[in-house]
Amino acid sequence: MKNYVHINQHKIKHNHKTGAREPVISIKNKRANTYAHEAKILGPSKIVYSPDKPLRCGARVWIETESEVVPLPDRDALVGGDDDGEP
């Protein structure tokens, strides 16, 4: 089943304006639309830029894959915060 992953810019703007921390990564397929703070693509994928033919949601840039896409838990909500070893 084909999956589409894109970033919801409206949620980013809303989060910035209100201080909310809603997930902005949208993982769509024909069965569901799942939001996450992080996601892992378990196989090959491709990035598509299509300014003249966006997805129905309006996205003009997205990742397309037949591989499984796994939404990951919000690291900031886990005990220990965002200690991922990155600066």
C-alpha cells in the first residue's frame, strides 16, 4: 500500500502562534491519516516536489513509499526529555 508523508505547514504555524506542540508529520494512506512528531520509513522511498499537481491536502512536497512508515513516540513526552545525543 502506498504511503505519503508530508509536513503540515498549517499545524506548524498554529503551534508557533499558540505555543502548542501538536504533531506536524502526516502519514497518509488509503486507510488512515496519522500524525506524529517523528516517523521511520522501513525501506525505500522517494521525495516528490510537484508544484503544479499537489496532493488533495495541498502538499506540494512529500515522501512516497510502499514501505511501512512507523510513527514514533514524542521524545519530549518520554521520561528523560529529548536526550538523543544531538546538540
